[in-house]
Amino acid sequence: MKNLKYIYISLGILVFTACNDPEDVDLEPEVMAEALVELNAGSADFSTYVSLGNSLTAGFTDNALFIAGQENSMPNLLSAKFALVGGGAFSQPLMNDDIGGLLAGGTQIEGFNPRLVFGGAGPVDLEEVAGPVASTTDIILNNPTGPFNNMGVPGAKSFHLLAPGYGNAANLAAKLANPYFVRMTGATPDARILELAMAQSPTFFSLWIGNNDVLGYALSGGDGTNLITDQPTFDVAINTLVTTLTSSGAKGVMANIPYVTSIPHFTTVPHDPIDPAENDFAAQVPTLNTVYGALNQVYNAMGETARVVVFSDSLNNAVVIKDESLTDISAQITGAFNANPAFPVFVTQLGLSEEAAPLVASLLGATYGQTRPATENDLLVLPSSNVIGTVNEESFAALSAADLPPAVAGQFSVEGITLPLGDKWVLTPEEQDEIKIATDQFNATITSAASAAGLAFVDANQLLQDLDQGGVTDGDFTLTANLVTGGGFSLDGVHLTARGYALMANEFMKAIDAAYQSNFEVSGSLFNIGNYPTNYSPALQ
């Protein structure tokens, strides 16, 4: 039972369109042989370009930061074009390898792991394909020396760009610092991200921040461990950033926040992934329906028909989830079972004695008091694909400690089947509404700040919606939001591929053209996105 698994995400036949290995990509500035018109910067001054943001600015991809991804970061690509019209050198806090992951004094930092790669059916950890790997980037032993033009810090929220001590290793234990920013602060560990950016006297900047102010909540399934930033804090952060960055006359470009419903991290795992043909699931349907049949009687008696669970032996089945927006009827379930004279007989069908009936009634009430089948309106986060159908070890241990036999404890601990998926694995419609409302309000702040300061503006939200709703064509290539095969999103389902970052860089240049009368587009100076890879080889280390 402990290795039971019922879910496989079918990604079909993997087709990479013109997937170059990163070593094949020429990162030198591209110059068209016959430009339509001579390239010019318009009223923009790119001599000192500084980029501020989070992982999307840093070049994060495949759930990690590594050299090849950083070299294909959107700001680094932009700097190559800016260099054609007076832009200066562009420095990045490069990692030590193409493995990804972070160490602190030789010990792997929890949650900062090597990159994902394609494993034949979907994303897997690098070690599953390449064998043992060892990260070499250590925030205590080998940090690079700044200043850095790319001030993108993975994980940063809007207000973190203003926070002192966010790059001080002494604050890591209290979770008030970010390991990626610790690498960048050098001899000034308490310096703010904005402070280090302004110390370079930028003449031009890009600011793409705010995604994590809602994304952190979404990635945690809205379970309360990572809250949405409050509106006043966000407003102060954005307006302070823009006011400061433009205080010496610098021009710049801003981008807004995409909807999570456009991101494959939230759209890849279906609500009904349990295939009865897999792992003999069909043979277990009668037993499952016997158990849920007893619960369904209580649900129906209470008029809670949306909670009824019936498994099929011929059609794909929805997972069972815990929905904290539902009224908790744990006590009513337990009471109904204890009052039913037939319940002890039902308990014996599970291989238990009649004396166990009160215990089982209590356990069923506690487990199923706020549960229902998932619907197409629920969004399951991508990591749930590795959990659904497996035995939850904590539940197994707790039930075993309650004197249930191991076989029964295992049977009632199967994630998404007998054990409802926890809040962290699912975004319910109510949680999605919270995220959308916050995103719209944050985007209104970003748009207003950009407009008031006369900055160029990129509607990244619309671009990623277009990726999700049919795709975006650039030159000879069409990118979509499909995981693995779409070419736009990397294997973590949140961050872009190198080709996706090249597409975004083109959108930034178009916005700069519109605001400052440069002519990147009409001069034929945009990127050919086909020259940038959609995947990185496991051998790249």
C-alpha cells in the first residue's frame, strides 16, 4: 500500500521544435545583414541599464537558477540589444554551475534544489536522469563580487526590494533574508535591493515585480502559509520604487502580473486524473463505494449532495479534496454513525471488531467533515501529480497509532482517494477569486505608476493569457502554455524557457519603442526566438 500510485500525466509524444542545446546559442548581439532602417535609441539612454525584479528577471527556469538560464535571462538578452545603441556592460550574479541548487557552508539549503529535466513522461529531478549531482554554489563560501546590473532576486516580493537585511545571512534562520540576495550584498549585507540598484546611477531600468505577492499564496494552494500582500503595502512599495528609480531622470519599462490561471503549474493536472485502468483501480471501486456509500447516506440526509463521492470503474475519476470553505460537519457524521445500529456491522466488513465502531465513526467524521469531489473549476497544483494515489505516511502512522491494522490504516491514507487532498494541493474557486481580485488591484497600481512616470509598459498578463489561449506566434515559431511541449514555459510550469524569455524581451523592446521612439522592431533588431532553446540537456552541468 505504501507505494500505491494511480496517477500518470500523459504528455503525449514529446516534440521539441528546433530545440537547440544551450551551447549552440550565440549570445553575442544579433545584427541583421540588411536592417530595414538604422537602429537608434530614441530618447532612451541605455548606457547604464539596471534590472530589478524577482525570478522572472533573474532567469530562473526549470525550478532553479543556473548559469545557462541566467545567460538567457530577459535582462541579459535586452542588454545585448541595448549595447548596439550605447548600452554598457551588464553584470549578473552568475551561479557556479549548471546544476542549480544552493549550499550554505557545504550543506544543501532546504527547498533550493538542482534543476528539473525531462524524464520521458514529465519533469523529474536532475538526479533521476543524470545520476548523483552536487551543487557547488555556496552562499557562505563562494559569492560573486558586484555591483550587479541584474538585481532580479528569485522569491522577492514587492516590499522586499525595500527591505534592509534581506541579503544578510544572519537573518536566514528567522526567514527574513533570501539566500539568492545574500550572494549579492557582499560587504554591505544590510543593503536594500533598491539601494544597490541606485548606487549604479542607472540611466535606464526595467522593473517587473509583484508576481510573488500573489504567486506565493497560489503555489501553496492558498493554505495560509504564504499570504497575499496587503494592498497598502504593495502600493507603497511600487510607488517608492518608481519614484526613486526615476528621481535622477532615468527612463524605464515596467510589466504587470499574470493571472495564475494562465500558468501550466495550475492547469496541467486535471481534476479527474484517476484512471480505473491503472494499478487495478477498477477492482477496488466496489470497496471504495461501500465506504463512501455510508458517508453518502449522511451527506444526502443533510442535503449536502455536492459532497457525494461515487467512483467509476470505467471513467476517469475526480480526486477527493478538502475544501475549507465548506461547513464542517464532522460532528454530524460521527453522531450519525454512532446512532446507526447497523454501523458496527459495517465496521466488521473492514476487518475490524464491532467494538471499534466508535473509533471508526470519530475518524470518519474528522476526515470527511469538509470534503467533496474536485470539479473542473478547481485547480490542482503541479506537484500534486506526484502525490495523488500515494499513501500519506503521516496519516498511516496516525491511524496505526489509533490501533487500526496496517492494511486498514493504509487503505484509508491514499491521497485524493480515501484521504482527501489537503488545501496546499488545490486552489478552490474561492481562493482563485481572492487571487484574481488581488492581481487586478496590483496591476492597476502598476499601470498607474508607469503611466504617471511616463514609463514604457508591458502587459505581461495579456501575453501569458494569449500563450494559454491558442499561443503566440513570433517569426516562424508559435509558443503555447502547454507544459513541456508548448515551448513557452519551463518544466516547473511557472517560469519561462529561454525561448519564452526571448519572446518577453521582444515585448519589452516593442514597449520601449512605443514610449521612447526607439526602433528595435522596425529596424529588424528583435530576437529570432528560434535561436533560443526550449529545454536544457541533463548533460549540461
